[in-house]
Amino acid sequence: MRIATSSSTAPKACEAIQVIAREISQKISSPSLMLVYYTETQDAEAIKRELNTHFPNTYVIGCSSCQGTMTDKGYVGGHSISVWAVEDADGAYGSALCELKEGDDIAESARTVLSRAIDSSGRPGELPALITLHATPGHEETILQAIREELGVNIPIIGGSAADDGVSGKWSLMDNARVTSEGIAMAVFFPSARVSYSFHNGYAAMGSSAVATKVDGRTLVELDGKPAFDVYGKWYFNATGNAIDPDGLFAQSTLFPLGRQTGEIHGMPYYTLSHPATVSPEGGIQMFCNIQEGETVHFMSGTTEMLVSRAGRVVDSANDHDKNTCDPIGGLAIYCAGCMLHVSDSLHNVAANMRLSMHHAPFICPFTFGEQGQFLGGEIAHGNLMISAVLFHKDEL
């Protein structure tokens, strides 16, 4: 199993893919699978066309990323494309994408994509060792539940919701055949190497909590029977001494999200985070993920320094998972776009921390509008302000 990465900031997709194809081909002759991340300014149709020309026998899935990407070579910002490729003659890989239309059954669409991806790998009836999931924002929990039900067990997942540069709906997904602004894409991995994973947030519960007593879709309407923004505003003031600006909720809440306890390890709870986005007309909080009525939400806190350092620590956690002692062949990571925007001046340090923890092995990391992963306790979840990491190890299965 061999992994290679490449990036380009060339103005035209044809030029960028030529540069990327040349660099990838120096290390890998016939990629089994390519993951492609690109900014909203790119011509995704042209990327698809050029990749099919240079790599006609390679499965491809692509996802738009917020304002850039990271690889083992560092942070790449602005108009850019980054590619991760794997060649694994002893493994098997497959991918599939579906375009979603209004009224589609999301769960059924997700099951169809998963089934098509597994069939394309040539391993029907087998459980993949890993699934990479990319979907456009809005239905992530439904998609994860469909995957659980289809496979019958929790399989390690690393995923990120498609993003653009300004939460304006200019995101997209792609595969070898199509580009869509609303859809579901998956790649399945049956690698010849061992897989380890980690899914973390790095934030701490501050002690304040309340029950979600009224929810409307992704709007948290009431906490303990009171308008959710009023409750959140009091928690924020108690923590910071400052009143929160309703018009600046997204940016100001990055260090103070809401969390729901997902499980615990060695008596220590861990949480799935939800990032407040905007204030609804009735005084609720519009979120980037679903919160169910009756769930307890906790006021969480983090620091800018933590957002810079934790990417490396999440990779360290994945490296320690199952006590893997060999250096990784390479890896995948997902980093929240909200966190990225908060630490935008330190992204080269974030990339350096991740590269060190990866032992300088090739990796790729987009910036997404929602993160999917598997906690060490086994739960798969969709959250915000999270980091997900997967490593592939030299010790064979």
C-alpha cells in the first residue's frame, strides 16, 4: 500500500491537474482511489474531466473545502486543489455518488450509495474497514443512521460536509461521472494495511447545562422551557463577562459551543459538539447539526491555542489506537471550517503539528461544515468543531 499527495494553485483546472498528475505519478503508477478537495472558485467539471483523462482507471470522489486545505506539505490557501491517492494491489476500493433532489428519501439514497460503492470494490457481502463520507450539509445524521442499519455494526467512518468560502451554498461534490451541489458521496476501503482512528473535540464542559425542550429541525428553540438564545447568552456572559452579539453568534461561539455527552472512557465523558450559527426569529439558535428534544446540552469551552495544537493530538490518539507501534504509511484528517477560520493566522502551525504527529507520512485534510467520525468508544457521530483522523499502518492485517 502506497499513498501520495499533491496540491496546486494554478489558475486553471487543466494546469493544476497536470501538475498534480505528474507529482502523483512519480510515486504511484496506478492509483486505486483518489480523494480530491478543492475551493469553491475551482471548476469542478473541469477537474473531473482532467482526472478522468490522466487516471481513467481510478475511483474518484471530491468535495469542496472552505478556503483551502492541508497536506503533509503544509497549508494551501486560496484558489487551490489538493489530491490524496492510494495504490494498493492487495486491497480493494470503491466509490459512488448520488445527486439528491427535493423529496428524495435520504436514508434510501444513502443505502444505495453505500451498496454501489461496495459493489464497485468487488467485495460485495464484506464489511469495509473504513468508509469516507462526504455529503452536502443538512442530512448527515440520517445518512449515518442508514449506514449503521445497512451494515448492522458501526464501521469506522471519516467524513466532512461539503463547504464553501462563506456559507453561501456554493459547495459541491464530485466523482468520475458527475458534479452536484446536493448529494452524497462515499468511498469504501478494504486496505491491505491496518486502520486506526480517532474523533475528538478538545473542548471542556463548563458546568452549565439544560434540556432541549423544543426543537424545530436544526433550530434549538427552547432550553428548559426558555428561549434558547437567552439561556445561551447568560452562559456566555457568565463565562466571558461580555454580552454576545446576536449578529456575531457564529464567530463568537466558536470557543463556546454546545455539547451532548456521547459516552465515556475510564469515567471521563466525551461530547459531540454543536456550533451555534444564527439566532432565529423566535429567539432560538440555528445549529449545524440536529439536537433532539429531551437531550441535555452542555456549555463547552475551548481556547485558540487548543485549536492549533489539537490536530496533532488527535492524530497522536489515532496512532495510539490499538497500540499501533509502526510508523504510519499515511492518513486522512478532517478539520472543522469554523475552527480553521478562528485560527486562520496559525494554519501553518496546525499543519506542522499534524505533519509531526503523522511522522511526516502523506496526509490530506479539508476544512468542512460538519465532521463525521468514530469515537474510541465505538459510536459514530456527526458534529461541529470536531477533528477526525484515520491512519494506515505498515503492519499488515
